[in-house]
Amino acid sequence: MSTEVKVPALPESVSEATVVTWHKQPGDAVERDENLVDLETDKVVLEVPAPEDGVLGEILKPEGETVTAGEVVATLGEGEGAAAPAAAAESSSADAAPTVAEPNAAAAPAMPAGESPALSPAVRHLVDEHGLDPSRIPATGRSGRILKEDVLRYIEQGGGQAEAPSAPAPAPASAPAGETAAPAAPATPAAAMPTGEREERRVPMTRLRQRIAERLVEAQQTAAMLTTFNEVNMQPVMDIRSRYKDQFVKTHDTKLGFMSFFVKAAVEGLKRFAAVNASIDGTDILYHGYYDIGIAVSTERGLMVPVLRDADQLSFAEIEAAIADFGQRAQQGKIEIDELTGGTFTITNGGIFGSLVSTPILNPPQSGILGMHKIQERPMAENGQVVVRPMMYLAHSYDHRIIDGKEAVQFLVTIKDMLEDPARLLLEV
């Protein structure tokens, strides 16, 4: 008796998902609630757990397939896994049929020409990058699965070099059955191109990257976007961090970073200039009486913006702990869908990558975004003297349809004033 493994209910406004990674292969033993496969939507990655203990049967939706809610992606049967059958198959004669129906149970070199084993994204990337034939790579993984180490070993042994010239071109229509065209007559000009030169790779965009692209274009096309700049002397904030960082960790069990100061300063600016915390809804302006600050987090899949709810009510320690948690879970693909929606303002920090200045793009339907940048020591004039200070350029992009230039500039100046005199953040003056 088999059990169906189905796609769970998808988040609101999400109609479909893409199968990203299967963590188990047919014949593998699984436990109840163990993650079988990752599904990627245009916002988050969802895990599909095993509904019960058993053995993974047939995978109906391989990696790269598009699925919808309730669709069956695999079957789950009773048993203890493929370890014993696999061992028996290895000790049996070469022409004996395997006891478990697994597409990869045989050794990779014995796989029929043109048939490729299931590959993980990392392995597929290596195979595509070096133009390898997966059926020629000796596999050491369970059930004949090719591991990343197998590919690297194959390349080191010269497998990739020997493979390039031996790959036959497609047979011409008039060639006798079973014969292939001679290697000296390539089917396309690309085959004659020197190996390693002018290489191109075509990789499908992830759903998250597609969604990011759509929102960026939407922001450019719908908002009257403008950016104003200023610079801030970060010495006062750096002095506070240096003085209290050890005590802060001991007291709150989290590090004191720069972001909590910027969140607090931004909230103070939003309180003074309500239009920056507003959004356009049709022909109305929607003023938000709360401060939900989106914090841009970079991941391998793309940029995500989880939201700090009611940031005005959070302490420095709560802000730092929440941001650290966002960063960790974003890298693991465990950010929930409701954590990515509903922000009223966004802060992005390009400085961690070395950016000196940039013009951040709005996160619709928000009307403002603050861009932080690299802290760099520069000579500054103070009281008629030239001194060296750790300076940061700030950028405030805003929707000019509802925010006037005066408000945008004064909002940014408020942030500058708060950071250059951090005591004002505590006194709210």
C-alpha cells in the first residue's frame, strides 16, 4: 500500500511552485515529518514533509517541474529502505534484475547512452559548466546517485578533457541506422569553437528572481522615483558600540550592530514626516499609524525583505536579535510568507558589499527606502580644522507623487542628526 505525497497549501496570492531539491531518492527510508523536497515560490521556499514512516517510491515531479497545491509529487511505500536490496544487487550477476525499481541503481557507466541520472542542483551546475556526460561519471552515492565529489574526481582524472572531442555529433537524416556522423563534420558551428573560449550558459531564473525583477520594473514604471543624498559622521555611534558592545552581549545575548541605530533613527523620521511612511492606494493616500520596517537581506536565491513589526516599540536589543534571526533563516530558506509582507518603509545596506553610494529602488507599494553604504574615513572640515572622520553616504529614494522634495530632504537630515547625536534617540528630541 502506498501513500501519496502532495504539495501543501500554498501561501495566499501564490498559485504555483517549482520543485527545487529532492532530499531523498526512490528506495530511501524516510521518517514521518522528515523533509523530502523543497518547493520554491516567488516569495519563500516550502518544505514538504513525509506524511508517515516508509520508503520513498516513485518521484512523479523531478527537480525543475512546476507544481500546484494538492498535486501529487511522489509516493511513499512501506519498508525499510533500499540498503539491503542495493547490496544484494551488487553481489548478483550483471544481467540480474534489481530487486527495487530504481532508475539509478546500476553503476553510472552502465547507463544507456543519452540517459542521465537525477542530479542535485550543485552537481548539475558542475556537469553543465564542464560540458560533461553524467552517464560516464562513476557514482558513489546511495542508489547510484552522483555526488559533487564524484564530478570533481572525474574532472581531476581528466575525464572532462577526454570527453570533449569524443562527443559525437548528431547523425544526419540519411545516415544508416545505428551510425553517427563523423566527428570531423560538426552539426553546428558552435561545436567547432575552441573549448573554454566564449562560453555561454543558459540558466532559468528562480521564481524569487523573477518576482524581484517584476517588482523592480513595477517600481520604475509606476512611481515618480527620486533620490536625495546626505552623509553622516558615524564616530558617535561607533564610540557607543565600542564602549558598550561587551556589556550589551552579556546583558542581551546578542551583538550591538549599526542597524538598530538606523532603525530607531528612521522611525523617528517617519513620525515627523508621515508621508514617507504612507502609500498610494488608487487615488487615495494611505497613512500608516504604525512602523513596520523592512530589512533587506541578501541570500543566494536573491534579495529578501523580512519586516520588523511595530519597530517603534522594540528595544535596541530586540531589533538586533530580530535582524540576526532574519539573516540566519533567510540563508536557510525558512522565512515565512507573512514576514515578507506589509512593510511601510525599507532599509537596505549596500555597504556590507563595499558600495560607497547608490540609488536604492522603492519596494512597492512603499513610498520610501533608505540606503546605507560603506563607512570610509575622509578628511572633513570641523570648526575651521581638517579632521579625519568615519563617514557614510546615505541615500533616500522616495515617491515624488506624495512626498515633496522638502519632506524627503528633511527626513534624511533627521536621520543624520539622530545618528550624529545618538542620545537624541533615547530622549526622543
